[in-house]
Amino acid sequence: MLDPTEAKTIKPKRCSWGNTRFPELEPYYTHQFIELPDIHMEVTHFVLHKGECPCCGKVNQASLPREYRAGFGARLSAMIAQLAGNQGDSRTLIQEFCTSVLGFPISLGPSKRSSTVVPQPVPLIMKPWHKQQGRAKSLISMGPLFPERMCCSGCG
């Protein structure tokens, strides 16, 4: 049995003789009802800025931190990898799952060449999949990579 997040006590209402008082009650059976909670996606917008260098006049652009470049976090990537790799679900089924269950549309790219290996930030989740001959590949296309641009030696 799973640990409950909530427990409800249900007492007998009445016996066949019409009695409604039961002074000595004891539990005799536990029925589990299991439901998924509503899934609310955590969406972070990274607003990258650019500006002209007052020293050289070149435009300098902010860079997206490396851990956010794929566009999907470790848990979402691991779930999609489970569907794609271990379960062998098609890219279309994964798209339908993300839209209907998670509530967001996903583009998986035009070909398998756009596939990337799932990021490593969650070793406990990823560890079992690495043991399965590298089957844990995601069908998620990498987003654009923003290379860091150095303006000039006079700027920091």
C-alpha cells in the first residue's frame, strides 16, 4: 500500500435493526483510491538583453545559461526520455501526451538527427536509463545556442 496523503474514516450508518450507535468500532479494511494531482507546468521566461558598448560601439548580447539552452528541465526531459526510449512510444504519441496531459504543445523536430541525449542534472532519475545501453534518448530538439560574445578588451 502507498502512504496516504489523506485518510477518511467511514463509520457504519445503521444496522439491519435500525441501530445507529456503535460504541466499539475498529477498522477492518482499507481501500486505496489513487489519483494524479493536477499538473501545473513551471514556465520561466529568460528575457535576454543586448546593448551597445560605449567603448567600441559593438552590440553585446546576453547569453542564455547553458543549463537552460535545451528548453526543457531535467524532470520533463527524463519523462519524455522514458516515453521515447524505454516505452518506445512514437514521436506523435509523445506530442499528443504533452498537449493533452501536460497542457503544452511540443515540437519534436523534423528528423531523428535533431535528437539529443537527455541532460544529466538528475542522476537519480537518469541512472537506471544509462544502464539500458543508452536507450534514454530524448526526441527534443535543442533550442538555439547563444554563444557568449566578447565585446572588447576594455569592457568587463
